[in-house]
Amino acid sequence: MVRKLIYSVCSLFIWLDCISQTSDDAYREPLKQVLTEIEAQYGIKIRYSDKMVSDRFVTYARWRFRPDVEKTLSNVLASQDLSFSKTGDKSYKISAFQYHLKTVEEGKAQLEYLSSLYNDVASWEKRKNEMRACMYSALQLSPVPAAPASKPIITPVRKMDGYTVENIAFEVLPGVYTSGSLYRPAKVKGKVPVVLCPDGHWDKHRYRADCQYRCATLARMGCIAISYDIFAWGESLLQFKPEDHRRSLAMTVQTLGAFRILDYLLKLKEADTSRVAISGGSGGGSHTMLVTALDERIKLSAPVVMVSSYHSGGCPCESGMPVHLCGGGTNNAEIAAMAAPRPQLVISDGKDWTAHVPENEFPYLKKMYSYYGKPELVENVHLPAEGHDYGINKRIALYEFIGKHFRCDLGAIKDKTGKIDESRVTIEPQTALYVFGEKGEKLPANAIHGYEELKKMFEGKK
């Protein structure tokens, strides 16, 4: 009884304070007070940190209230670049506005809207060309900067069971290096496929066991495969700070790095330029879709756990540049569609933002491929019980897809029972995959250090 009385008295004081506001001060109230008012009026509990709400004010605060509590929260928090999520029957949590994230329903509605913009190859190709030009401009790659004249830095070859490994670094811009590990078949006969294997934000990046399994197995089945660092990750940390990965130019440098890698690999005498693929997971999946959309040299793509109409990638290396604002607004599903009619394998799972691919994004992609009369060239392997990784079942799907379309020797990677077997791959320690030495002592003298030096290279290009 006492508690109810105190609550009523507090509510009365809040109400009296509210009605003291007028249009002269735009009905301005502290955000923390507004949230308290919402809790009182709707009988809910809202979680937030004091740091998130301190020194914030809401204009026309009470005018934003609606009979529906969630509409009220949307009206109030949108003015502060904040959002909310429901955590219980009558409880909510406030977080920073996630510009890259929509609801499943909003993503589906956007796909329906985008589908209304084209209805055949001609109308789609027109939009695709406009989108591509916009995306290059958004990345500040219009025109693409001239490539440095330097040759790649390559370490001695290490011989393994059915494949070889050598570490390699490319000068992407003057003094800016991207490092990777290049896997080749032990015996090369004629022209062989090339596969780019960018990776996402998983711990240890290209040094991880599953990344080594993937690249080595691709080499054992007859491909040249390369894994490479994303910006301010791996050996790129010799030049930039970890926090620089969450800066907008990360997206640009990673894209340019893929172009430079293609420039080199496709000039190798054994490289088959008609069989060039790219496959990465998570942030590497975003990179896979973007590079495929921009570069016609890619003939097959396999984005893993990242094709989603409502999630554009929460890292600036995926959405830090306004690529997703091109064409009046786009999403990863439409960017993935820019691969058509080139073969594409979409790998999704049941425990992240790709959970709805079978009923939302995949039918859309099938429709886009059907414009070219080739709906069979896009496939979806959905693993409902799995999560956000590039695990064995996802890798097997990749091997089989590349094997089918690039006519590779799948028998070379199968055991006596006919199952794909990765056990003959040697998992090397992280230091074995370094280009520049265990302490970075071999980093070239012209290497720049710091994001500000990188930023200067792009000044005036916006």
C-alpha cells in the first residue's frame, strides 16, 4: 500500500512537471525523465545505462506519446538515435540505433519494393549498372587508384600433402599492404581455377584452423586458393590500430585489396580466368557479395552466413561507406543478385540473420536468375541447426559447388567411403603464416603507420 502511494505521488509530480512545459521551450524534457514517464504510464520497465541517456533532451516529448507503448518508444528514441528491444512481457532495453539492421518484416517489404523496380533482364541490367557506378563512387574508387609498381612479397614455399603454401603480401596503395597465404596444388596440370577466400571477424582470422582447412582442401582438389587479411586485422595491425578496422575506409581498402589480388593471380600462367571464385563468411560474406557485384572477373560466388534483406553488416568494413544507399536504398540480397547469372551458392543457418533465407531472400534470388533463364545457377544450402560460422558442413557445400561448376577433382579430397576428408591438411601455427616475420621486422620501409596517413590519400575524392 505504501509503495503504491509513493508511486502515485511520484507520478503526480511527473505529470505536474509535464504540464508546465509549453511550445515556447518546444516541450523540452530530459530523456531520462521521459523514460520514467513512459514507465509510469504504461506499467513497464526500461533498462539503460546512465551514460546512454545523460545530457540528452527530447523536444515535444509528451506529444510523441501514443496509446501503443512500442510506438511511443519508437517516436521518442528515434529523435535520439537510439532504439529498443523487448526483453520480457513488460520490459525493454535501450541500445544505440543500429543503422545496418531492420526487422525481418521490413527486409521482406524492401525486397518486394525492389522487385517492383524491374521485371526483365533489360530493366535489371539498367539498375545493376547504375548501382555498380554508384557503389564505386560510394567507396571513393571512381576512378580506381593506380596500382603501385611494386611486386608482391613472397615467402619460401612449404610443401604439404597434395598442396603447397607460401605467404604473400600486396601493396594495395603506396605503403599500404594486404597479407595473405597462397595455397596451390602440389602438381599443376594445365589451367586451374582461382578462389579468393576472405574471412570475417572470427578470432585469429586467416590463421584459424577452419580457414586453413578450406584453402588447403581447395588446393588439393586442384584450385589456387588465397586467404587474406581484412583491414586492421592480422598483419595489417603492423600498420594500423585495431580500432581503425571500425573506420569507413576499411571497406574501401578491403575491396581494393581484392582487386589487386585478382590483378596478380589472374596473370599467373596456370590461372584459368574463366574459373574464378570468391567465398567468405560473415564480414567476409559481405566482402564476397560486394567484390562480385563490382568485378566481372569473378565467375562464381559463395557468400556464407551473410545474405540477408534486413541485416547489412554491423561493422564499418561492411557498411561504413554508403554503398547500401545506392539506387535509393538497397540491401545485401539485391547486392547478391548482382552476381546473376554467374553461379552463386548462398549458405545460411538457423541461428543468425540468415535464418529466413529459404522463404525470403532465396526466392528473390531465384526470380532474378530466372530473368536470364538460369534459375538453377543459384543454390541455397540452409543449415537450420547450425550457427554463425564457416564449419565443416558449410565447407563441404562449397567444395561440392565449386567441384560441380569448375570441374574439379572431388575424388582427391574424399576418403575410401566416398566422404570428403580434410584430415590430410596440416594446420600450421599462426607464425608460419606471417609474411613480415614474427615481430613485423620485415615490413617494408615505405609502410605507412596510422589511419590519418591513409585518409590523406583519399582527401578530395569525395
